[in-house]
Amino acid sequence: MVPQDLRYTKEHEWVRIEGDIATVGITAYAAEQLGDIVFVELPEIGRTVAQFAAVGVIESVKAVSDLFAPVGGDVVESNAELSSAPELLNSDPFGKGWMLRIKVTDAAQFGGLLDPAAYEALTAEG
Amino acid sequence: MAYGSHTTEDRARMLRTIGVGSVDDLFADIPASLRSSGLDLPAPESEAELSTRLLRLAERNRVDLISFLGAGAYRHFTPPVVDQLLLRGEFYTAYTPYQPEISQGTLQTIYEYQSLMAELTGLDVVSASHYDGATATAEAALMTCRATRRERVLVSAGVHPHYRETLRTYFGGTSLVADEIPLVTDGPAAGTTDMIALERMFADPELPVAGVVVANPSFLGLLEPMAEIGRLAHGAGALFVSVVEPVSLAVLATPGEYGADIAAGDGQPLGIPLAYGGPYLGILACREALVRGIPGRLVGMTADVDGRRAFVMTLRAREQDIRREKASSNICTNQALCALAASIYLAALGPHGLRDVAALGAARAAELETALAAAGAPRLHSGPYLNEFAVRVPNAKAIHSRLIGRGILAGLLLARVLPDDPSLADSLLVCATEVTTPEDIGVFGAALGEELIGAAGRAGAGRVRAGRGRAAGRQHGSGPSDVAGPGSTAQPGGAAR
């Protein structure tokens, strides 16, 4: 079961909404599919990102995938710990493996995200 | 894998199997107007006929000339061990298998290539490998844009013109910009990258600079103030790309030492024969911080489950077969055979041997400078050089061509590749390496001296005919003493005076 207090995307990102700040990471399902994550590239602080734009790169021993911004806005923080410990994405994807915080420009975009039940249904389809 | 062409019977059987009447029917979907109307090719020739014809064509190449041509590709002595080892069938492909770890030997040779180049450049990471110096330089420029997320690269006019052209081609169709840093036009620093212009170019706040690309030695053979250029680049938040000639690194400061972030260059001087069109070898190296952005493949060394040394293909996840249109480059192969040649060459010579090669080339070049100056062709610039330099030769084009007639390739006519630089109009770029002999230098100096006096004589005669004898006479008055080269006293040009 995925955390019930989060929102999700079809690209397997999770979003925690606190005011106009969205904390973003990838789901346990995504991390498991990628395998051992060895490198994470995150956008610099202050960069303005559009919703669904590729903003970062996640590299595992198997593949390199893009990280998409679930919502548009300004990047206000990124998880610096991931540069030396990318494995946090595998060990604690919903906690210490958080990736970035975005100050959201249009809160209406939250409405388009998946709720936990919808996301679980998506991953159940495989 | 057996290879045999399909027989008529094979083709008929295949067509029957898929239920098609003829090969032409396979193309029925393509409108006739779009189909090729047949190729206008000459009739087939037998292997013997073709061999003879190609041999005749090859014989038109002048390989008998005493050569002083460098300009990016250099003659060196290659120990026979290099070619002998390259003949081994296991090495005779640029490709690694799709499960590369099955070829431990291939991976080991690539790993050793990377290690040798890392030592030579003083940088942490070397990718294996690129097509040639030009494409490696272009990839380096692209790396700076990706790493800084900026879109403007400054390229010194002292970088090989072909490399600059390739870089522009790589930038074509993108939003990236490549601006040229001019060269100093006069004074002691003439011919080197113009630092004042460079500083000015950094000033544009609208277009922050991703990278600065400078060659050392430059295309004109000159040594550039690399450390200073690096400081300027870093001060502006840009990366610094050094374009290198690998043999020179045995005696010059390495990119690692003077603070370059990326080094690119052509590996041809390392045991790879001169060939028009290659194959050559592109060297690309960088600091560890840029490892995720370097295109090409990296082979790593690790231990297998039993703790034995093992080589693995690592960090190629950014390439086309995985990243498709987001790949960091379009390089999906590498110049494995040429990289291997470079590795064997370096291993055979060792660090001391390579230093000898570079030092001997520099010593021969100094002798060449003296001989050419004595013949009436002084250096064009005054800054330090290693083994290649430009000389001023009146009427360079005609002299160059006449010297070929005398069995001497007098370097490169600079106006041919850099026609827009008036300061290079009458000049030749000449080079010496360890295979340049003092005898060759003597022959060149003597012939050039004779030609220059001859040319002066012919020009003088022409002017007399044109009724400007006095002007021509004055020119002669200062001429002969300047061109008192070897053998300059008794030759036809002199008699014409």
C-alpha cells in the first residue's frame, strides 16, 4: 500500500502538498523497477520548471530515466544528500529519498494528480 | 559466420515462402516515380583489373616527398610491434559484443587505453573513444553546454580550422552558439589567443559562456597561456576545454596541470599511420565531476563474485541505444583498433621514450627554424613553439609548388586553409618530428634559398620587362644579402640578375 497522504503521477512520482510547496520523489514501485540507483541529477535551485517537463535524471545500473515535474513552479530545494547517497531512493523512497521541492505557480495542477487508490490501480495493472 | 551471396534458387525459394511473385513486387508500394532509375555505373571489372586500376590511382599519391607537413597529422616512427599486434584477429573489430563482459580481453585493452590517456592528459576520466580530434573537440564543446546549461561556447581561432568547422556542424540546427576568439595580430604574443578580446567576450550578460576551447600548441604551432585562459574561463563560470596533441604532453604541462576541465585531441601521432580521411582516433578526457556527461563508453575494473579482477562496460547508460533522442552523443561505437594502436605505441615507448620523441621533434624544429631563416624565410611569430611554426615566404604559393617539383613538401600553405587571415597570406606552416633528419632539413633549406633567389630574379626580370627597372633594382639591392642560404651563390635565379 502506498502512503495515503500523497498524490501520484503516471510517471511514478509522488507529491506531498504543503501549502504551495510540493515535495517530489519517486515511488517505491519506480525504485524497484529501476533497480539499484547509482546517480541522481537534480535541477538547480531557482530554476522554473513547467509541469511534466523533464527536470532531472535518475540512473540505475539498468537504465537512465527522466524525472518529470508533477507540477510547474520554481525549484526551491533539492535533496543534496542524494548526490553522495543515491541509494536512498531505493531504501527510503517516500522519506529520505525525496528529490526536490517546487513552489507551485498554479495550485489547480494538484487536482490533476492521482490519488493513492488511482495510483495503486495503475501499478496493479503492471 | 559463413558468408555467401544468395543464388537465384535461394531468392525464388524465399519469394515462394512469403508468397510474392518477384523481388520487384516487394517494392510495389513505392510509386515508380520515386524509385531509382538505375545507377549509372561502369561495367564490372575482374579483381585483377580492379586491383591494377586502384594501384595506378594509388601511385598518383606522392609518397616520395621529403615532408615538413604537420597541421594536425604527424609523421612518427612506429615500432613494428604496434602493427604486428594489431594483426591479431581478436582485435580486428571496433565493436564490443552486446554482452561486452564476455570479451574480457577487449575490455582490458580499452581500460588500458583509458588509463594511459588519463596519465598523459592529467585528467581523471577518459572515454573510449572518438572518431578523430575534430569530433572529440565538438563533443567537448557540447559537454560544456550540458554541464553549465549555457548555450555559448568561445572557440579560439587558434584551434584547427577543420575542428572549428566540425564544431559548427555539431552546433548546427541547435540553439547553441560558437563564437570565435580572435588571435593577437602583432607584438610578441602575435598568433596566440587574444586575451583582451576573450575578456570582452565574457562580458555579455545575455549570453553567459558555457566553455572556452583553446588548442595548445595552437594550429599555428604556438604555445598558448593555458593557465591564464583557464582562470578567465573559470572566473566567468565557464568550463575550459584544451585541444591537445598527445605527443606534446610528454614535455608540455598537461591539461590537468593547468586546470582544464576537458581535453580533446587526435591520437593519430601515437602509432597511427597517416591516411587521408583516417581512421584516426579522438581522445576525450575530463575531470571526475563531469563523468556523467562524457559521451562514449567507459570501461571499469572491478572484482567478480570470486574476487578476481574483472573488466566491465560501465557508464554507457547515457548513450543512444538506451537514451534515444536524449543521449549525450550519437557515438555508439569506438575507434577500438586505433585506440589499441595508441596503447601499444605508448606502452612500447614508455614515458621516457615518449619524452624523447617530443624533445627530439622540438630540437629538429629548432634546426629547421635556423635553416629556413638562413634561406630567407623567417618565422612569422615570435612566441614559443614546440615542433611546428609558421614562416613568411614571399610568393608562398608558387614556391610551395616549385618545391614539390623538387621532391619537398614544404609544409602547409596557410592561405589554403585560412584564406581570411591576411597576416597568413604568404606563409607556410612547417613541422619537424623525430623522423625529420638533419639532411632533410639541409635539403629543404638549400632548395628554399635557391627558389627564393630565383623568384626574386624572375620577379626582377618581369619588372624590367614592365619598364620598372629602378624599383626592381632597389629590391635586389636588399635581397641577396637577406637570402644568403646554402647554395645561394651559383644558381639560375642569380644569373638572371
